[in-house]
Amino acid sequence: MPDLLGINHLTLSTTDLDRLVAYYTEMLGAALAFERAATPSDPRIAVIDVGGNDHLMIVETATAPTTELDPLSRAGWGLRVATYAQLCEVREQILGAGWPVGQIETLPTQWTMTARDPDGRPLDIRAHRPRNASPSPSTG
């Protein structure tokens, strides 16, 4: 059996493709990889590169997406940055732009915070902790 390498892509729906693409590219540093106009049989889509050979597909629909947290009061999915310092920078950037974002929490294997995208959908943004890390800040 081959080793699993992680998530290859995730698909989100939105009623405003341009707004959501701008959030992920301008606010979080993702890159637009592909965009396709709507056709008579298929909706408009965009694919953004979120790093690490992973992609986020966004599909424009007439129905607003769910904005509920998962059973653990988390987003249920997330994006990752390389370091705690970068996570703090992203948090400050989100706050500076007026978007909602929670405090940074320290978990056994990572630091995490939950933001809300322009559709109100929760998004966890995380940085993995070094395996031999000493205790560090638990809030940002």
C-alpha cells in the first residue's frame, strides 16, 4: 500500500467567486491556478494553489454555503503556514483587513486559529509545532 501524502484538493461553493478568490489570493497568499467561465451545463469555477501541491477548487453556485462549525467547534478543514511567526502575521493581516479571526490556540501538535472567509464559512489556519518544541505562547 502506498503512503498517503495528504489532501490533494478541496472544493468550496460560493455565491461570489471573485470575492472568495480574492480573499484566498490577496489575504492568504494563494495563487490562482485556473479559472473557467460558466457553461450551459457547468458552473463557473476557479482553482487556487494553496502550496505543497495542494489546490482549492471554488465553484460558484446560487446557494449560500453552510457556515456552521464541525462537532469539535472547529472549521473541519484548514490551511497551513510554516511557522508560528507566520501564523501571527496572517492573523494580524486578517484583523487589519477587518475580517473575523479567533485567538491562536496551542494544541499538542500545532498552533491553530479559526477565521471566517467572506461567505462566513469557518477556516482553520495552522502551523505545525516542531516535534521537540519547548512550550511556547498559547495565544496570539
